[in-house]
Amino acid sequence: MHEQHQGTVTDKRNRPLRDLRISVTDRCNFRCPYCMPAEIFGDHYRFLPKESVLTYEEMTRLTRIIIRLGAVKLRLTGGEPLVRQDIDQLISQLAGLDGAHDMALTTNGVRLPRMAQKIKDAGLQRVTVSLDSLDNDVFRQMNGNRADVQDVLAGIDAAIAAGLTPIKINTVVKRGVNDHTLVDLARWAKDQGFILRFIEYMDVGNRNGWKMEHVVSAREIAEIVDKALPLERLPRNYESETAVRYGYRDGGGEIGIIASVTMPFCGDCSRMRLSPDGHIYTCLFAVQGTDLMTPLRAGASDDELETIIRDTWTNRADRYSEIRSTVSSSADKIEMYYIGG
């Protein structure tokens, strides 16, 4: 993939479009309480019907247009992207597009043993694996009792064998649940050479029972790790990077903390999200998106679709994390499983 696009659009806060997160499915084989709590997303929950989900060809077409507007980084998310049938076919189509130079996939890792080589061969560059604890009892509590730590570790091994590196690990931190296991996770990731990203428990959607008292702040997370593994603050790799970076003082790697709640980074946000049913969102905490599926399936040209996408971005002014305390908590925000993290 080569960097070649017509020109980056900017929004009302002068933020460029650089990243596209493509949620390929709203389905998942986990039931993490902070995203898809099992009591709501049970056996009879109605997910999007197949005809309401973008085909791979439609996703690729929309991605090609969004790349023309400046997106150079692609992230495949979900739900769990590896539960979407023949996901390697989408990866192959996206890898053939001119203009994007970085494509990664975020996964819970359980399906990587059977899929890692296939998605690498299709053109995927690397994976980010979600792992909330190395303590199996805690981990099962965090994933809705759907898998063991060993299942994820086997997936990580498969990803390494396939060359889907460098591996990143995402860990959602919830007070009273897994915050006592953070140092073990940090030490393991350091020893393995993985980049660990702790994520503050966020108020995404309306179904995860979020309360501020569940949040372990970025400052507190850093203090917990620093006591066992001394840290020093590092500069961001690039302006729109979401993580606050810390390096180990002994030179052995780094961690990052995504602090959407206590240290908002809206001012540098360059991300657009494409949902499985063809809506684009300009904020993880959005209430509504812009429908692209209807005009696409009604025969809109690429130029017509580009105009809709361009207008959506240039009219963007959202900064939810910076103003969350002034926003009504009753707003019907989009669920995380629907537009990815």
C-alpha cells in the first residue's frame, strides 16, 4: 500500500482525517461487561441481519473514498472481527488499495490460532490483542466466562509465528475487578517485548453500568506500575496518538495509558469510524452517525459519496471527552461493540 491521496480534509477544530476504524461486525464471542454484558446480549439478542451489513466490496469501496480524503491508517475492529466469515477476503481487498500505509486488527485473540497465518498472507500487518488480566478467574469475570487466559496466549503465539508484529496488548482497567493484577500484566508484557496499553474504563454506550467510581485514573495506573517497575514519561509518537506513553527506566520497553476520562485527547482526534451497517461516526461517544449505506445501495457515485463523507468531517466539532461533565448522561450513545473501540 502506498501513501497517495488527494488531500486531507479538516474539521471545524482543524483536525485532519487520518485514521479509519472499520467495524466489520457487531457480533462477538465474548461478553465483556464493559462492552456487551451477558444479561443484555444473551442468546436471543437480535444482532444486525446479514442484509443490513456492508459486504466486503462495499466496505472496500467506502474505504477507498475515505482514503482519498486523507485516511492513511486502517484499523479493523468489531465486535470481534475474526468471527466475520472469510475476513481474510476483506483484508486482501483493503491491502490492494493505494493510499493507506498501515493496517492492523484488534481482536480478543481466541481465533488467532486458526486465522493468524491466513490474515497475514492476505496483507494484514499486525494485531492488537485484548487481554484484561493474566489471572484466569479475573479474566473470565472480565470476558463473561467465555475463554481462559491460555486461549488468548495461544492466539498471541500464533500471531507471533505468523509475523503479525509488533504485538500490542489492550487492557481495560476496572476498579475492584482487575486493578490488582496490573503489575503482573505489565511485567509479563515487558518480558515478552509487547507494547501494553491500559485503557480507562469508559462511558461508551448506555448498557455497561458505567460509574465514575469504577474508573482507575491514568495517574493512578502509572503510580501502581511505577512502584514495581519504575517509569518515565515519553513524548507522543505523533500528534493524534491516543495513549500517554511511559518508558521503563531500565530501557526495557514501554506502556501506554488511554485516558479518555481523566485526560481527554479530543483536540488531536483524527479518527473516523465506519459501522457494520454503513454509518460513519466522528466520535466514539457519538449519538448518531451519517448513513452511507442507503445512498450507496441507491446507486450513488463515488464522487457523491465522497461529498457526503467530506461534509460530515468538515462539519465535525465533537469533543465529548473534554465536555462529558456537561453532557446529559441520558443521551443515547452508540454502543462500543457497534463501532469498535
